[in-house]
Amino acid sequence: MEREAIMFMDPGDEAPFTAGAAGEERAAVSACEHCGGAGMVLATDAEGRRRARPCRCQQELRQRVRLKDARIPRRYEHCVLESFAVLPKADPSLGMAHTMARRFVESYPLETDGRGLLLTGSIGVGKTHLAVGILLALMEQKGVQGLFYDYRELLKEIQHSYNPQVNSTELEVLRPVFEAEVLVLDELGAQKPTDWVWDTVALVLNTRYNDKRTTIITTNYPDMPASAVLQGSAAQRAAREETLGDRIGERMRSRLAEMCVRIEMNGADFRQGAGRARFG
Ligand SMILES: Nc1ncnc2c1ncn2[C@@H]1O[C@H](COP(=O)(O)OP(=O)(O)OP(=O)(O)O)[C@@H](O)[C@H]1O
Ligand SMILES: [Mg+2]
Ligand SMILES: [Zn+2]
């Protein structure tokens, strides 16, 4: 009896991914019911030959590893552009924001030319959802190497990487933030940093812009000047809502205007209203 010939398809980009994957991701695949963790399965091709081909779990694993490398938190994994609903009664700015997000992905990188986006709006309007949706789309459609950072997390890492002996920040730790092709910086201004931490953040943003690397920023603070710049009594200023200028300084705010196209998002907290009515 003729022995069954098993031929391997040219693995190319589809090679089993199990070897390089991180522990948690690999564990999910070793439980795969189709391949038992081998990463390959046998299938009969059109000529009736048995061939080994990558198991379907491989694509999922690759996606998981990509999300992990990009540091996209689990709670935002579902945030793709396709799942951003523009409800009939929603504020028109949300539909516009969604359209701009799609256009941005289409025109990246040639037309965007290093310019990023600044998504502003109140709590729960969907800023992070759109920012992550753009990042995921760029990773998937344009092969972009993406990175997600919560602003407070970034401040913490800068602080931790500070080396008192040489009185400076270990740039090695920050290298991925400098070098990521597209960086999402979520909740800019959520925390007030010390001067030297802020200098480092400003250096990161400036260097990225000068190197034509795209940064997508979200913030809860209205993109308006710092209070001190405005007229009015101290009491009036104190009663006023804090602005982005208050939180990051006027100089950086005007720099951001140069670096990013602003997308203003108005509307209610999706978690409280539309989202609950629709999904809850
Ligand atoms: N238009 C939308 N369609 C579908 N889901 C949405 C939409 N807007 C927001 N969401 C969902 O509502 C939740 C809150 O949205 P998101 O975190 O993006 O808001 P945010 O503006 O970043 O809020 P915060 O200011 O608190 O950071 C998320 O789970 C998000 O997926
Ligand atoms: Mg957010
Ligand atoms: Zn499998």
C-alpha cells in the first residue's frame, strides 16, 4: 500500500505561530480542539493529496499577540471602527468623527504625512473607542506597528525609569514610545506631571512629530487656552472648567495644534445612555 504523502504548503506568512508567542497566548492554542496545539492540521487538497496547513487558531493567536505587543487593554479590544455606532439621534459631531476616522485610515501614511489626531470630548462619548479603532485598522490594513498608552501609565513609566545617578530618564525604557509607528496616547492631561516628567513627555511628542511618526491623542479637557491667559476675576476663573491649556500648558497646546487635526466629539456618555438602551 502506498504510504500517504504529506506535503507542507509553503508556510510563508502563515507559518505556525506557536513558537514565538507569549505564554498566555500559547496556552490558549495548546487547548485548540482542531490541532491540539500543533498549530497545523491535515487537509485534502483539490488533487486529493493530504497536506498540512496552518490551523485556524493560528490567525487568532497572531491577532492576540499583535494586540498584546500594541498594549491594547482587553477592555478596548472590541473597539473597532465597524462597531462604532452612529445612532440616528446622536450628536452630528459623532458621525463626523467616525467619517474622519475612516478617512484618516484610508489616507495614512502619504496624505496624513505624520500628522495625528486630537480627539476631544466629555466622558464616555467614544474617544478611546475611535482612537483604538483607528489603531487596529491601521495595524490590520496598513501593517502598522501600533502602540497604545494610557497617559498616566506613561507618566508612571517615565518616573520609574528615572535614574538618579545620572539625573535623567533611561531612554531605553521609552524607546518603544519614541519609535512606535503610530502611538495612541489616551487621556492626555488626566494627571498633572512634575516639570521634568512633562519635559520628557513633550520631548517624546516633539521627537515623534519631527520624525513624522503619527500620534493619536484623546483628552477630556476642552482644547482651550489656560485660565491665566483669559480675562476675568480669580473667582470666575476658579469656577470655570479646567482646559487643556491648564493641564498641559499653552506652549504644548499650540504645538499639538500643529501636530494633530482636532476632532471634537459632543454628546452624552455612551455608557449611561445610548449604549445601555441599545445593548442593555
Ligand atoms: N458610538 C459608539 N458605538 C458603540 N460603542 C460605543 C460608542 N461610543 C462609545 N462606545 C462604548 O462606550 C464605552 C465608552 O466609550 P469610550 O471609552 O470610548 O469613551 P471615552 O470618550 O473614551 O470616555 P472617557 O472620557 O471616560 O475616557 C466603550 O465601551 C465604547 O466601546
Ligand atoms: Mg477614554
Ligand atoms: Zn489549532
